[in-house]
Amino acid sequence: MIVLENRSPLKTISWVLVLLLLPGLGFIFYIFFGQNFRKEKIIARKGLRNHHRINYLAHSQITQLADGHLSKNDIARQPTGIVRLLLNNSSSVVTTGNEVTFLQNGTRKFDALIRELKKAEHFIHLQYYIFAEDNIGNQVKEILKEKARRGIEVRLIVDDVGSWELKSPFYEEMRDAGIEVYSFLQVHFPLLTSKVNYRNHRKIVVIDGHVGFIGGYNIADRYRDGDLNSYGIWRDTHIMIKGDAVNSLQSIFLIDWYFVSQTELSDPKYFPQSEAIGNKTMQIVPSGPDSDWPAIMMGIFQTIVTARDYVYIATPYFMPSESVLLALKTAALSGVDVRIIIPEKSDAFITLLCSRSYIREILEAGVQVYFYQKGFLHSKTLVADDRISIVGSANMDFRSFEQNFEATAFIYDKETGIEMKETFLQDQADSEIVLLPEWMDRPFLEKVKESFARLFSPLL
């Protein structure tokens, strides 16, 4: 059954190893976590008006690019290969005239989020992988309840696995206040045997259709306060968007909302027209088992292979697909300045071992690797040549590229690129470089553990 799925040999061999090393139990793991639902489309979009609207806009832009009709506006000055790729593989509409504000620590992110939530006048849409009932979670919850009591539409999606600590009283309290709340892909037997492995990892907020948030922060105290006992501060990146790109975030949310509620929200009020309030051109790119292509991974691959000067990456988990790994090594061997920062301490021991198993070969290709020292680095960012900035929920690993529902912003702007580069260099200053001779001289047992963990990297 595994062989006939015709997936990548690496993933097939990994599952065969699981079956051989864990007889019986390995088969149960496969049923729970190994089935491939991408072709079946976990979220069926057929007939959705919001989906047709996105496709129409995307195909219109593809045609205009081909005909040269966009030659007089901002889109023509962007890297058209990447723009066209993301239009084709995910219908990610190009928007111009956006304002982007970077939120580089938890205090700034939650202060901005709470401030904008309090300004809401019509509707609030939130989607988080983790929503915790702690200090910051309860603060957000009370604002949402107050807004709902005043007649403002409030909708919340949380992932059922990521937010597994939320119990029935939380949902009852929210619904009693007038909030519509759902958990994504609930894990209850026998449903446990179908799609438990496909999680909604997106972090999206849309307020009144004019303000949006996307990035790596969930709703929990540790994202603001860190964990001084385990790994120190929590270093992450989020962005606040104002402009037409908010409509792209809205489209992603409403498609997920249809899946959890079986209710399509297509009223024009959810897509208000925005005047240009900034100068940022961008695409919001969704990816997951509801799409034909691993869109975010393909966008990252294209960004790396077309870079001419530098590619700087920050990621908490580094388990790249073979294509992205080859792109990184090819870029470095071609003379491109490729640097990667990963945390020295992690919130997941096995993924840390897997990440380290890739370090030797990328060091040998000329990639510079740094271990972040000040705490746990959770940022998911990439900046290349001062012209392309990527920030969102997707880690550089198999799960984010192929299994999770993710959303990432591709921003085409020199000013933004320089800002992201400067932030990366500050994180680099807070990190220690990994040198190949010292890395090769580590204890043999460490290398064995890392290599063994890597066998299972496609499954983590």
C-alpha cells in the first residue's frame, strides 16, 4: 500500500523503516499519520464563490502579465518568474499599495493586535494553531467577548491538536458571548485514523477587512514572555498589513471557515475596497493538502535559485525537502552568500537532532550556519537580494511544505528587504557561527543520534 502511493522514495523508505522497526505499532502510526490526502483535497473548494473570485483575479493577472498589459505598474518591476509561479500554483493574487509593519517581539505583536482588536467596528476573524487560556489568551478572549456583545461579528478557528488543552467550557463561554468558534479537524476516534496528521498551522487575523496579521506568533504567554527555565526568550516575527493584501488573508480564512462551519461568507462587506496607503507589493500564499502544489516550498525554491547576491534564512526547524536542500547548496556553490540561523535550544528534541543532521553537508557547500543563543528562535523568514522578503507560518521542513495548512507573505520591496536583512544581521550577532572542523570533531554518538533521527525527518 505504501509503495503503490508513488510518493518520494525518501518518504516511502521512511515509512517502510517504521513498519520494519515497529511491527504492528508501525502500521498504526501509518494509519494515523502516513496517509496522503493531498489528491483527495481535505477542503473541497468546488462551487465556492470566494474560491472562484480568487481564481478569476489570479488568471486575469496571469493573462495581463503574458500580454504585457501590466508593464506600467508596480507588478512589472517585480521578479516576474516568482510572481507568475505563485499565481499559477496557488492563485495568489498580486496586490500593491500595501503598508507592512514588522513586529519583531511578542510585546510589539500583542500590543498591536490588542490595539487593533479594540478598534474593530464590523467583524473580527482570527485563526491560530495555538490559543491558550493563560494571561494573554484570556486578555484577547475578553476583548472578543466584549466586541461580540456589542454586535460585532467575531469568528475564531483554532487547530484541534495545537489547541488541545482547550476544553468544552472555553467553547461554551465563547459561544454564550455570541462568538462563533470552531476547532479545525477535530481528533475523535474513528476520525483519528484519517486526517490527524494534517494540521492548520496558519496564524491569521483580519479586522474589518482593513487590517491583517500573519506570521509565527500564536496566542500564548510563552510567545511574549519566553520560558526562562528551558530556552529563554521567544524570538519570532509577525507582520501587520494594511491594504488590499488583507483581502487575500480574508479569502484564506473564509475558505477554512467554510470547511469548519459549512457556511460560506461571500458578502462584499468582507472585502472592502482599500485605497493605496503604502507602497508594498506582495502576494499572500496559502499551501496545504487542499492544494495541487506545495506552493510555499516552490516559491522558496524559486527565490533561492534565482538569488544573485545573498539569501538569509531564519527557521526554528531545518528539515528541507531534497529540492530546497539542493537549491541551497547550489546557490552557495555558485557564489551566493547563503546564511541560515537555527536555534541552539529547541522546544522539540527530535526535530533539533534532525535539523543538525543537515549541517555538515550545507557547511561543505559553503552555507554559513549560526546557532541562536539568546533563546528560542521561532521566526520563519527569508530575505534575498534586498528585493524579496518572505515571512509567515511555514517552517523549513517537510511538515510545513507538504502536510500542514500554512500561509506566507511574499513581499517585493527594497525597503522591506533591507529592514529584514538588518534584523537578520542582528539575530546573527546574537548567534554563534558553526565551523566545519569543529562540527566534524564532535562525539561520534551525537552524529549517530542525528543521522538516525534524520531517517524519520519526512514524518515529523
